[in-house]
Amino acid sequence: MTETAPRPAPVATPGRTPVMADVARLAGVSHQTVSRVINGQNNLRPETREKVLRAIQQLGYRPNTAARALVTKRSGTIGVIGSKSGFWGPSTVHRTIQAAGREAGYFVSSANLPSLGRAEVLDAISHLRDQSVEGIVLIAATDEALEVARAQEGLGTPVVVVEGDDRKARLTVGVDQVYGATLATRHLIDQGHTNIVHLAGPQDWTEARSRCLGWQTAMYAAGLRPAPHLLGDWSASSGFEVGVGIARQEDVTAVFCANDQMALGLLRALHEAGRSVPRDVSVVGFDDIPEAGYLIPPLTTVRQDFTAVGRRAIAILQAALRGESVPGSLIEPELVLRASTAPVSEGRTV
């Protein structure tokens, strides 16, 4: 008697939308096992989960979220609130959180607000709750947004705040802004600079204040007295306008800018004034925008790992939904050395 190879389990008929039973047959598991994978339960062997996920991908199966919500009491949807400011840092964080949410199996409902004032943020949170989101990630650039987020604690829908100070909210994630600014300032001090100006961002933004604090901390630690910081509004135009005044101060040999856009404007102001970078003035930015390495000269800057921020935000949200302790929130930035900084030129009076 000749042996015949077992017939493969039937899968979805071409042209028909695959259902959960099709996934179970292809993966060789039960309907209940597929359900547990889809609903994020942890009591499965990794190899079993992997077989189910491969079958889902092969078939192009999409869970019936309405039916799942009835069974699990979960919508499978999270909300993300950000601003329409267009600033590279917050907008990049927003995109990475959306991507991380989708990777984790959530539908992501986004609210992009003209501003992050109290009324706008409250309205956005209310709107997202009406959609039965499981949790909310708030990219809280301003003090008012942060106050609203703190007021949501204990109201049923966890709100994870994205900003760089883990003392301001229980559920928070971000890049360690103080540490990043300290790295930038220490680098300039190590190059022999003592008169280091800080071109700061708007002081109602938590990140701007934290970067200012890092600059001050590093200066005082080196026995240097920092001059009052100069204010920009994150834009290249404000960097240029403030930079015109900086260029006239011949005793200034280094500038730490609170973001790369303002550094871009400063570079132009220094160039037009005949001040060479880095021979006359060293410049450090913050963010590491994609263009930073292509400026003239290429910009030394502080790189923020926004992908890690997005994934950590979703991990914190998932832990909060499960009632577990949340993972560590602050992510260390990295100083990227390029040609816009150099030791103080010989013969310079600093």
C-alpha cells in the first residue's frame, strides 16, 4: 500500500474575505487559539503565536473589530493628540507613535489641534472618549496641555504624556531634555569655550525650559556664570533675527540652540555678518533634523530617538491598560559631532 501525502488544510476560497476559521485551519490550531492571539492574551507558546500571526499575514485576515469589542469590552483603538504646529520634533513624535500603535495592533485615531490650549485639549480628549478609545497619547508640548493630562488621572481612560520630564505626570515618556542640553554644553566647554550663549525656545514649552536648565547646569558645574538666555520661537526666522544680535557680540564664541531650525537661521546671520563657523563661533543644535548633516557647515546637534519614544509610549499605555507597572520613561539622547564646533581659536579673548 502506497502512502499518500496528507492533503493541506483548506484555506479561504479565492475572492472570499477570510474569516477566523480560515486562519485556524491554516495555522493548525483551534478557533479559540486564534481568538486569544488576536485579543492579545499572553497564555500562549511563542511558536504557536508566531504560526497564527503568519497565517493572518498570509491570508490577509482582518479581525471584526465590532464583534471583538462586544466580547472583550475593548475597542482596539487608541487616540493620539498633537498640534498642527509643523515643528519637526513634535510632528515626528506623532508619526512614530501612530506607527508604533499600528504595529501593536491598534487602530489609531488622531486629533491634530491648532494649539494645545486647555479648552482644545479637553475637547479632543472628550471626542476621543466618545469613540471608546482604550487610551490616549498626548504630545504635551505646553504647560496647559500637561495640566489637562494630569487632571485625567483616575478618570478611566489612561493618558500617556509625551514630554521630557518624568516628574510632571505619572504616565509619561520622552527624551531626557536636560541631559541632552548638558551634553551639548559640556562639549562646548570641553572645546575651551566659556562665553556660551543659549538661544532658547518658548518658555511655556516644557522641552524648552528643560534644555535651558541643562545648559545652565553644565555652565555652573564648570564654574561659569551663564548670561541670560535669548528667546526664539523654534523657527529659523527667529534664529536669524536673534542671531543678528549675537553676531555683533565678538566675545561670544559658542551658541547652543534649542533646536536645529533656529540654528539654521543663526548660521545665516553669522555668515552675513562675516563671522566664520566654527572658527569664530561654534554652534550646536538640538533634534538632528534630516538636513542637519547637509548645512554649511554640517551641524553638531543632539539626536533624539523618536522611534524609541513612540514604541515606549505604546508600551506604557499597554502596561497601564493591564494594570501593570510602567517601564522607565526617559530615553537618553545622543550628541552627534559634526563640523560646526571646534576648539576656541588661538589668540581669541574669551
